[in-house]
Amino acid sequence: MSEELGRIEKPSAERFRGERKLYLIPLLYAGKDAPQEYLERFESYWQQVEEQIANQESKIGKAKRVYHELIAVGGEEGLKILEELNPPGYRITRERAEAGALLEATEEAELSNECMDWERFLLFGFLSRSAAGKVSELYRESARKRYEHIAKRIDETLEDNEVAILFIREEHQVQFPQDIEVFMVAPPALDAIHRWLRERPQPEEPKESAEPDKQEEPDKQEKIQEGN
């Protein structure tokens, strides 16, 4: 079961007693060349996320664990990687780590890197339908295994009556265990960003030398590092 924080009635703490709980935070990124209009919405989004998480923690309980896609090592080593990958998410995680929460290793590095490699091939495009079909199938299989691994990691580490946070892209396909109550964090700024992305004017004749648009996920094609 999944609910959206900010769009539901205030939950009763008694209702969730004894269950494992997970706050799911959609990952948004801002590249170096992101437009100012996007950056303003981006900052508002993460500020509202922090406010909503803090508000819910005061009712249901403090997060004891944090999971983040593209992070394949936990603890302080993982926090160093997270600081470079997602500074807003790092701030949220660091605050909770200082209060005793643990950043868990969420990904298996080789599997996730394989998935991103196949995705990169799909983004390049194909001349042959046969080749496109084969690569698509390889990507789907790799993605399935990756999401299964993330679900398994959460299931194995999140204990009874614990609260956790998961940072992951909106289009994820993780199937969570049935005994985990999942709350989708959806502050108003998320809708504002979706609307801006849909309605922003597109350049009529983009220059061939222009860099790809990266404001949404600038780092999604970087290889995952397991740490030094």
C-alpha cells in the first residue's frame, strides 16, 4: 500500500504501530547548466521534502535507516559518495545519521552499472529493430534483477516497527514486501516541476554541439562506485 504525504489526512500513530514504514522520496537532480526557473523549483522541492519528512517523523517515528539508489556501500563511506551524488538528499541523511540512523548499502554495484549500460545503449538509438529488441530485453532483465535486489536489501535490513527513507527515481519498479507501509512524499513543488517540464518551450533548432539536457538526472549514467 502506498500513500502520498501532503495529500492525505493526517495519519494516526496507532494505525501504524508494529508495521515497517518507508518514506519514498522521488529523486530529482539539477545539472550545472539547469535553467534558473528549474533551480528555483528544485530548491523548493527539497525544502518541502525536508519539512514533510520531519512532520511525519514527529507523528510516526524517527527514521532509523536510509536507502538511496546508486549507493552500493553504507555508513560513512556511503555518505561521502552521497554528498557528491545528491547534496539535498545528503543533508537529509546526514541529519538523521547524526541522530543514530544508518545509511544502508542499497545497490549491488556491478548489477546497477550493467543496467545503466544497457539503458545508455537504448538512449543512443538503433538502425535495426532486431538489435533494438535484443538490447531492450537485456535492459528489462537487468532492471528487473536490480529492483529485486533493492527490495531484498530493504526487506533484509528494515526491522519490525522501524521507519526508513528511500530515495529513488519516480519510474522505479521496486515491489515492496507487503508488510511495509510505503508513503510517497509528494510536496506541491513536485507537481510544479512536472508542469514546468511539460510546458517549457523547446528550442526550434538546437545546435549540434549543444550538451544534452541534464537538469533532471545529470548523474544517472555515472558508474556506481563501491568506495575506496
